[in-house]
Amino acid sequence: MSPYPRALSRAFSAVSALTLAVVLGWAAPAAADHTLPPNIPGESQARTELDSLTVAAKGPQDGYDRSLFPHWNVVESPCTARQVVLQRDGHDVVTDDSCQPTAGGWWSAFDDEWVYDVPGDISVDHLVPLSEAWKTGAADWSTSQRADFANDVESSQLWLATPSSNGSKGDKDPSEWMPDNTAIHCDYVKSWINVKYAYDLTITSDEESTLSSTLDSAC
């Protein structure tokens, strides 16, 4: 199994368009501002990608450490991957000169909760957790490749989440945990499949069953 992702673009041209205006007033976000990460595939594509994934038992946790997946790296100076996601998926975000958001609104899709004004109260979650990636292929990658995975702002690998929902998810795969917000189950599994496919990561038989049945029931 190749440790190289199938589709990893290093261009961040879209990020440069994320310079946001200063907020002069506050309005309650509309449903349209319930922003999900970019490039979640359609159902047909997700099914095709699921069929091509390798089904195998997870490898050991031995040797894993979060420091082996360097994050949050600068992806477009001076913005780190975390700062980019907070701007990309936030509502009326204000930043300082170092690209750090200082105010705004952030929607956590996992539990359908909004966080306002205090960006420290919203997490940026690795959809496919770093330890999950380690056990399903990333243990064989270089540190540079693991950094690409951990800072991927172009795929749907990075999601906004409240700390409580992020903590509940932990390093669980969809056969072990699904978001409380059932309305996003379809997008959640399509995103999971796509990230696993893009990075040549394996899935377990239980994971495959859950992904397939959720596509059937939620999409």
C-alpha cells in the first residue's frame, strides 16, 4: 500500500480569498451559514470510493505519538491550518494581524451547536483521527506526509467541533461513534470515505458495514 495520498494538492489559492471584513454588527447566522468542510463527495462517488478501499484489521498503536503528525503548520503565511479552517467555515470572523480569529461564530456540525466570539471554545477536529490514520496506514509514512495529512485544509479532513463533541468522538471510527446530529450522518460518512480513499488508508469490516448502511439510510 502506497503511503502517498492519491489526491494531495499543495496549492492554497482558495485560502487567499479568505480575508474577511471587520464585523460592524452582529446578526444571527442563517441556516445557509451551517458550513461544512469543502469537497465532500456526492453519494455515487462515495460508494465507488468505498468499494475500492482495502478491508483489513487495524495495525497496532505501538510507536504512535501526535508529534509524529506535526500540526498546526503555517499553510499560507501567516495563517496556520487551524486559523484557515476557523476562517473558512466560520461566520463573520474577525482576525488580528497574525491571522488569529478574535470574534465570530462557529457551527459544530457534530452536535448542531453554535459557539460565538470565543474561538478557543471551538475545536478543529481531524475527521479521521491521527491515531486512526496511524493504525490504518500512516505508520509507514514519512513525517512530511503525516504533516500534509494533519494540515489538509483542501479536503474535508478538518471539521469544526465543540470540545465536548470532539472529546466524545476521540479516536473512534464510524462503527464506534457517529455524531449526535443525525442530519449530517450522510455527509459525515461520505467525508470519512473520501479521506480514507485519498490517503490510501484501510478500513475494518465493521467500519465498512457501518459506512455502507449509513449511505443507504441517511443519503
